[in-house]
Amino acid sequence: MNAWKKRKKSACNHLLTFYQYLIGLGLGILGSLCGCDMPTQRRTQPLYGMPTIDLGISGQIKAAETNEPVAGIRVTCRDTSSRASFADTTITGSDGFYQFIIPDESRPGHFKVQADDIDGTVNGLFSSKDTVVVDDYSSYLIKIDMKMDTE
């Protein structure tokens, strides 16, 4: 009986070894096929370097008296730090919103956001308003709502 058990155990070990060999062979072939560059395959190029985070400055211009959005206001954002590497201008739409995206290479900095009424009395006559934003990398989005007084 002992001999029978030994032969059975030996046969099972040989069978398991054979299955391990087949599984290893199959996985090796599969790995080789998946790793090959086919002429029709497009691979993405690896990117190197530090990740960047742009700064967004946005807000809404409203009339101080009525709290209604003001269209046609020129909003300027410029870097007032020593290198002065960023400047941009936009005009508010009917919803009074504006937005600036400051690239990471211009950060950190001191940015002056100024709102000027350039359309005269079309939407009312508003006095200019400005504020300074100090960017210290503590945020990636700064919201500035301004209320403009009528002249």
C-alpha cells in the first residue's frame, strides 16, 4: 500500500510540474505578445519633469447699488512683482464674469486685478476699482468678486 501511495504522489507531482511548465510557457508567450510594438500601435511618450499647477483668478463684477452683474467692464490682471511676467485683459459679458489663467512659470507673484468701465454710460458709469492678489502657492483658484460704485 505504501508503494501505491508513493507512486500516486510522484505522479501528482509530475503532473503539477507539467502544468506549471505549461502555465509559465503560456504567460511568457502572452507577455511577449503584449510587449511587442506593432506598426499600427501608437504609444504615448513618457513625460518628464515637475508637474505644474496654473493659477486661476476669476470673479464677477456687480453694481454696488443694485447687486446686478455689470457687462462691458475691462478687467486687467498683471504681475506687479519684480519680474512682471504676466499681463492679460478681458471684458465682462452680460453675466459680469471674468477669468484669468496664470501659468505656473509666472508663480508665485503679486497680481493686480483692476476693473475699469470703458463703455461710458451704456451700462451705467462706474468708477474704477482694483485689488492686489498675493499668490503664495497656497491655492490654485482665487475668486475675487468686485462691487463697483457709480460715479
